[in-house]
Amino acid sequence: MFDSILTGAASGGMGSYSSIFFLIIIFVVFYFFLIRPENKRKKQLQEMRGALSVGDEIVTIGGIKGKIVQVTEETITFETGEDRVRIQVAKWAISTNVREEAKAQAQQQQGGGLFGRKNNKNNSDNT
């Protein structure tokens, strides 16, 4: 592989341009399929963590579930279980907002199937 790049560069042919073009194409594919979706997911998580308020039900990255009782700039205090144990964690340790996740799932189910179209298999007449 490296021999062909070196020989193409030495001969001054199109080999060097095609290999550079190929590397650029690979970078663009990586950007659109790996880097961009990851940045979008991070932004959504940051917005979710910023919108947390007292009374929201959450799940931490460790799997602990609870209800928020206090929110500060960097930390969140929440209660777990019926014995009302209070745990204080950093905001970055919050994985999901249970209510927001339930709303998103309900909207997705209402949206229907492919491209937002409802799937009317239950309502179709077979006569």
C-alpha cells in the first residue's frame, strides 16, 4: 500500500491525488457517522441535565432511581425508596429523566411507523 503511494508520488501521476481523495472521503464518512451523532447526543444530555427540577424522577449512571428534592448548579440531591434516603450526586452522573423518557416514548408511539406515518394494521377491513 505504501509502495503504491510512494511510487505514485515519485512518478507524479494521479496515484497521490486519488489516495488523498480517498483519505478525505474516509474522514467525511467518520464525521457524519461517528463524530456528529456523538456530539448531538452529548448536547441532548447536557440540555436534559440543565432542565432537571425538583420532583423529577431520575436514574443515575449507576442505576440508582429516585426523585429530585434539591438542585444546585453542580449537584443534585434525590430521595430513593420509601425510607427516603437522600443521595447527593454531581449533575453529570444523571443518566435519564424518567418522565422525559416516558414522554418521548409516547410521542414515538403516536408518531407511528416509518417516516411518521401511522401503521393502521388494526383498523384495516379484510372484506
